[in-house]
Amino acid sequence: MEFKNDSFRHVYWNPYFGGLLLGLLIAATFYVTGRGVGATGGTKATVVTAVNTLAPEYAGNQDFYSKYVDEDKNPMENWLVFETLGIIIGAFLSGSIKGRVSLRVQHSPKITSRTRLIFALAGGLLFGVGSQFARGCTSGAALSGSTVLSLAGFITMIGIFGTAYLFAYLFRKLWI
Amino acid sequence: MGPLTFNDIISTEWNYVIALLIGLAFGYILEASGFSSSRKLVGVFYGYDFVVIRVFITSVSVAMITLLYLDYLGFLDFSMLYVLPTYLPAQILGSVIMGLGFLMGGFCPGTSLTALAIGKIDGIIFTVGIWLGIFGFSEAYPYIEDFNNSGYMGNVTLMDYFGVNPYTFAFGFAVFAIVAFTVSSYVRRNVKEIQY
């Protein structure tokens, strides 16, 4: 057997092992905090902060921002902001140990990196909008929501995966 | 008895430290499982890589059964855990939008953060997209507020809605997990390999 220097770079954990650890982590999170994990709330806090800094009058009066703006409290002082920082640090640690850290665009050889980036932006936009309608994304609504058997969690999980399977054929050129 | 912070067993000053540590473990597990690679994630929709289904379903089953067991043993009050409120029309629309976003962008918000952390430019751009999407939603909020809040059903669980006990659902989910793992392994063996 031949080993290349970088052959370990794409060796990931066994998915069932990763799933077991993730499940225990989510159970521990609920046990300690009474809530699950999330991944969009931190980004939302930065949106609210930006608008509140540039146009405080407007943010205080508009129906959506005003829900998150409080005179005595910085919107960044939020559980999910700290958790989001943790996600970035944790992923960076794992990636550095395996030598996966470098600036690059990952895409199928059949498309250009420009195409990849345009669709990445579009996908992010849709996730930003969709997560607000659904009150959570794949982490906060589907993963944490399903764990405690909430109706909304199961609707979101089935909605995201069902839609993606239904329309996968249309976007196949981007990936395969 | 848990949840600890609700019952003042852990003081709220520790909240942010705990948040950082939970996030750290979350990010580490996601990255180590390969969730920082969009081509690996999207494989679940084309049959060449089922890591998403395996990790996701395993973790939901493990967490669900662990929490129900802790409740059964009296270490935790399951009914005190936060249940996401249901707004049926908005949530259906939102998850359809997110499903399309997944196909186009190849990430979801948590996984794009792990990609961003290891320097993937597509992950950074996806995160910029999320930021703009939330901003757009917020700006449009006065026009979509009525729809967004329609069909409110409260913090409903499957138990409330179907009148079945949680153990039945947990058992059903575990059976579903085994079926999904078996079927996905079969599909994986019969789909052309993709190098990425």
C-alpha cells in the first residue's frame, strides 16, 4: 500500500461515531441549558447590531429589530453569539489537526469557481430568509427541534430534506 | 434535577462560558465528520455520500433517547425543555426555501461556519449570503409580518398533536434510523463513485 504525505487529509470520523458524540453533546446541552444548539442566531445578532449601530432610531421602532433591541443590553451579548464563536474555533482546531486549513474554493471540476461562489451566495441568501420564516435552521429547528419531539422541528426536517430530494435533479450539474 | 440553568443549579454567569464550550465541541464534531465539505454534504441528495443522514439521524436518536431516559430516571424534567413554537404556513415555506438553499449552496448555516473556519471561500461567501438573507427578511418584515405569524399553534410537541406517548415516537424514530441506514448503504453501493 502506498501512502502519500497528505493522504490523511480527507479521512473523516466514522459518521456513526460523529453522530453518537453529537447526540450526547445535544443531550448535554438540553440537560444544562434547557435548549438545544443553533447556528443562525449568532449571525442574526450581528445583523441586528449593525442596523442598530447605523440607525438606532429605526431599529428601535421597526417591528422585527425592536424585538431584539434592548436599551440596556447589547444584542451581541447573546448565548448564540458565544456558541457561534465556539463553532468557528472548534472547527478550526479539528481542521488544523488534520491539515485541512487553507484558503480555497471547493467545487466540482465541471463548474468554475465563479459559478460555485454565485450559487454559494444564493444558497446562503435562501437559508437566511428561510431560517427566519421557519424560526430556525438545520441546527436550531431540525436537529434540536426534532430531539425534543417538537412538531415544528419535524416539519422543518421533513421540509428541508424533502424539498432538496425533490429538486436535486435540477441542480445536479453543480455537483456531479 | 435538570435542566440545570433553569433550576438555578448553575448560575447564569457561567452561561456564556458554557455556550463557548458547547459551540467548540459542536464545531469540532461537525468538522471532524466532514461537514466542512459541501460536496460531501450534498452527496446525500445524489446518493454518493450519506454522511449527513448518518450523523444527523444517529445524533437525533441518541439525544432523544438519552433525554427521555434521563427523564425516566428522574434526573431531568423533559417537559421543561424548550419546544420550538409552530407557525405552520411560515415554517413550511421556510423549510422549502432552505431545502433549495442547501442544493444551491451546498451548506447549511452550521456547516458553512465550519467551512469558513478552515478557509473555504465558498463557506465565507455562503455565510455572507445568510447575513444578507436575514437582513433582507428583516427589512421586508412589515410586509410579511402577517403571513409570518399566521397559523400559530403554540409550543406543540408531537405528543400534544397526535396524543401518543414520547416512547412510541422514540421507538418509531429508531426503527426509521435503521431503515434509513440500510437503504442508504444499499444506494451508496449502487451509485457511481464521485471523486472530491
